[in-house]
Amino acid sequence: MAIDLTTDSTLVDPALFREVLSHYPTGVVLVTAIASDGEPVGMLVGTFTSVSLDPPLVAFLPRRNSETFARLRTATSFCVNVMAADQADLSRRFAGKEAGKFRGVDWHPSPAGAPVIDGTIASIDCTTESITASGDHYVVIGSVTDVRVHRSGSPLVFLRGAFGTVTATATATATATATATATATATG
């Protein structure tokens, strides 16, 4: 018997759902743009994924009630900054709600003009392909216009309420395994 969760969301306890999903590591990216007021805007996102290679598309899922996303969506383009393991403190800043997040942050414009944060591992420049409401989030599809690797290093991940790292290890058969190690510092 199939259960239709779209008609009765009380079938799954929200706290348990969140706790179960916390065991799945997610990459940490900072989505940046120049808002329609001419000021930089950025939001930390753990819900980022590749969608398609041909054409190149990516997606991220901001909350529908996000004030930061309300500003970000006024931009003509956005840039996905892949955060490095040594950027946890900067990531915490952008995860918060305080003003002045870009104060003292070194960045340069992407080819389309969105902020590329200095020190990130890679950047993915996009224009918005679509924005679709889904539950309490939007699904934002970005059409990729430029990609760049800025440095090597371990990416920042989020696992069980904390930032951590991923280390890839090649074996003799050229397969890779990833080991996620959560830090003891919670993101708050």
C-alpha cells in the first residue's frame, strides 16, 4: 500500500525526519549575487546538486520564507561558491541572519558579476532557469554559464549538526572512497 505524503504530512514526525537526514553528509556552498539594489547578497546552502550535463544545470533549495533568498532572486545571475574545509568560520557568518555579512570578506566578480569568495575551491556561475515552490522550499534550477576551479583542497561538509571535511583516497583499483569527519563544533 502506497502512502500519499502530499495529503497528510503528519505521518512523518518533523523532528525525527530532520534527525534521520542529519546522518547524510551534504556539501556546503555559498550562493552569491548582486541584488537589484546593487549590494552583494549571499546565503549558505547545503541543498545543492548537479541536475544535468547537457545542458549544464545545477539546483539549490532555499526556504520559501528566506529573506536572503528574496533579495538573491532579484539578481540577474548567481554564483555557487564551493566552500573549503578551512572556511567554516566564514560559512557560519553567512548561515546567520545578521547584517553586514560581506564586511571584510575578500571577493572578486565572476564573469557574470556575482561575488566569487576568495579561497573557495570552485565557483559555478549561473543564470536562473526556473524557480518552483515545493513544500516549504523552492527548487531553483540554474543554467551554468561558467565553471572554475580556484584551488585544490578538502571541501566543507555538514554532518549531524556540524561542519566537517571529506577526504578522497584512491585505491589500487582506481576507486575512491570518501570519509566524512564531522567536527565537534556545531554551527548554531
